[in-house]
Amino acid sequence: MKKQNADRAARTPKADPLKVEKLVELLLQRAWTYAELEQHPELELKRRSLQTYVKHHLPAAGYKPEVSTDGVRGEVLIRLPTQDAGDRQAVDRALRALARGMMEGFFPIEGTDFGRPVKRSPVLVIASGRPVLTEAHRKALMHWINASSFDPPRPVQIRYRAPGDTDEGALRPRTVWPLGVIFRDGRRVYLPALTEDATSIRDRRLFALERVVPGPRDCGVTKVDARIAPPAFLVTQRPELARLVEPGFGVVLADSKADRVTVHVRFDARQAGYVRGRQWHRKQRERVLDDGALELTFGPVDLREAVGWCSQWIEGITVLGDERLRHAYVESLEKRLKTQRAVTPSTPRE
């Protein structure tokens, strides 16, 4: 039976999201017959297709159409329960607004279902410090996504300027195999990839989309001969994106023992209420102290990522360990304090 259902689902034509939305809008207004829906100019669906939408596509989208028979005319009537469908429609609008707000400016959403403005949605997306991306960056992202969708991935050339690069020779395009796209905190797009000399997944590189450098005639990511052999292990083992990062915490994995630390911090009673119950790591422990303070322990994580995480709190945090993290955190604080104290106060310019 399960195989029959799977075969039937495979044969069912895919739903058009716009037709699903229009059909929901109509069925919320009143009960319709199949004949009436066939005549509707915005649907352009024949009876058999309408039956497929009612039986398969609407339930797959979270709606439960009610099908009944008119006792007088004997015609089949289709409607949607107003309350349930109305709630679902509101959630759909909110989800589209959320997706549009997060992706706009990063992904090329024009012409897609996410590109349409969402009216009357109570969702607003805010992400401070978002990089300003150009049309070339969005084209580069499209090329990257396309190359990473193959198995194994297709190679591309990327022209990239790392934060410390000052030599123009560093912009020489390099051949890489894209592994996908990582969207972090609604503000940064990272492009994980393997280079030609990679011998394991530990040799992956992480490129920031805004640092891709377009050329006079290209967007900074260009196709190369697809017959170039990828790293051998990539042919037999396609890495999962979730295994390339520390989910919930950072985009850098602590692959080597030298980079690996355990976070052990204490938040005072004033700050504890803002931290309690939040999840940063799959191996996380909380302990509430008698004075209301909270001790939090998790790891292992990357040392630099851990220092950055500890530094985000303005006050109320004490780093207890481990020893390497405590030393690196104190060193970071001292450097910033020294730099700050050396600054001569200035008068803001008008």
C-alpha cells in the first residue's frame, strides 16, 4: 500500500503555488462546484486538475477542503473551513514575509513566489550589519548554487579578496568545488568549498559572498571544464552542510585539538534571565546558583568563535574556563582596552 501511495504521488503533477493560493482565496469565500471553478479565469484548471488540487495539493499545503453534495442539484461542492483555513492563510503570509525579509538583498528572488510583496503581514525582519551586495554578487550566488546542486559538485573559479589581502596577485581566480550555501544570522552568506589540493573535508574553505570580486566581464564566479576531477573523497562522500558548521553556534568547526575549547561561563543574576533556556550547542548544561546567577557550559567549539561569543555580552558575564579560552578572552579585552584608552577624544563633525 505504501509503495502504491508513493507511486501515485510520483505521478501527480506538481502544484502551482499561485494556483494553490488563488484556490484557497476562492474556497474561503463560499462553496464552489467544479464547473464554477473550471470557468474561473484566474485558475485555468480543468476538472481533473481541480480534483488533484483538492485531493492532493491543498492538503499538502496544510488545508483540509470539505467536499459535500448539494441535496437539491446533486452537484459536488467544495469549501474550506473558515477558521482553520484563515489561520493557515495568515501563517502562510507571515512565512512568506519572513522569507522575503531575510532573503531580499541576498538572493535573486525577483520573479519568484518570494519576490511578491506580502500585504497585511505582522512580520518584520531586522538584521543589523548586513553587507551591501551588488547584482554581480547575486549572479555569483546563482552560479554557486547551480554548481553545488550536482553530485559531485561542478567546479567553478572564484576571484576572492580575503580580509588581509593587500596584494592584487591574491585575486588570481582559484578552482573550487562548491558545497552549498550557509546563511548565518540573516546577515551573512558563506560559500563553503573544497580546493584542488584538498585531501579531506577538513581542508574546506569558507568564502564570504561580499568578498567575491567581480571582473570586467564576469561576476567573480565562473564555470570551468566540468571534466576536471574533483578531490577523490568527494566522489564517494558528499558532505552534509550541517556537518560543516557548529549548528546554533558558529560557522567554524574546531577540527584540530589546538583550536578546540570548552565554554564555561557565569552570568550574574541580572543577566541570567536573558540567557536561561536559550540553546547554543547540542551539548549544553545549565546550573542555577543560590544567588540567582547562571553557569553555562558547552563545547567543544572553535577558540576564535568562542572568544567572539563571550565578547558579545556588554556586562554580567565571567569566563571561568577552559584555561585557553579564559586567557584568549582576557588578552582580547586588554588589547581593546589599550586601543580605546589611546584614543584622543574628538568633537563630532556636523
